[in-house]
Amino acid sequence: MLILRSELKPTIQKRSLKAFIDLAILCALTNQPLTGYGINTLFMNKFGIMVSPSMIYVTLVSMERKGWIKCIRNRNGRAYSLTDQGREIADDIRGIAEEIRSFTITLQKLKT
């Protein structure tokens, strides 16, 4: 799972990760349930970016309310896994990336 190119400037990469935190979490949960701490550790290992725990937990609560993820209790605390709806969204990440790309092209046209 590579969401952002590693050669991007860290400030842009960090802003992008924060802007698409819900999509990044969905992608992170495609392989296994993770705790909020586990998600943050994964982001740190993949991108070198530490996301505020409050941002992660607020996003997890929001995603749970939307029905994208569900909480499961395990010995490490609260872990989160994808629901069928969340898996559908994660599976459509290429389509979502194309929408983002199209929007970026539109932004570039504003400069001219």
C-alpha cells in the first residue's frame, strides 16, 4: 500500500496524509485489524510522519459511525477492522485516486 510518493516534500506529504486520513486508514486496515497506535506506527514506518493520536481516534470514531469500520476488542485494547462497506471503499482506491488526480489537474488550470 503506497498512498504517497516518498520523494514528495515532507510538508506536502504530511498535509496530504492528513487530508486523506480516512482513506489512508481504510487502506491500512485492508490486511489486518489494527489499533489506533498500530495505525500511527504504520504511518510512521511507511511515511516517516507522526499523526496526532487525537486526529486518528476522531477519524476512527467518525468512520465507525459511517459504518466503514468496526471495533473489536482484543488483548491489545480496541482494534479496528473493515466492514463490507469499508472494504468496498478501500477496493475502489484507484477510482478515488483518479478523482484526486482530476481535481489536481483542474487546480493546475487555475494558474493559467
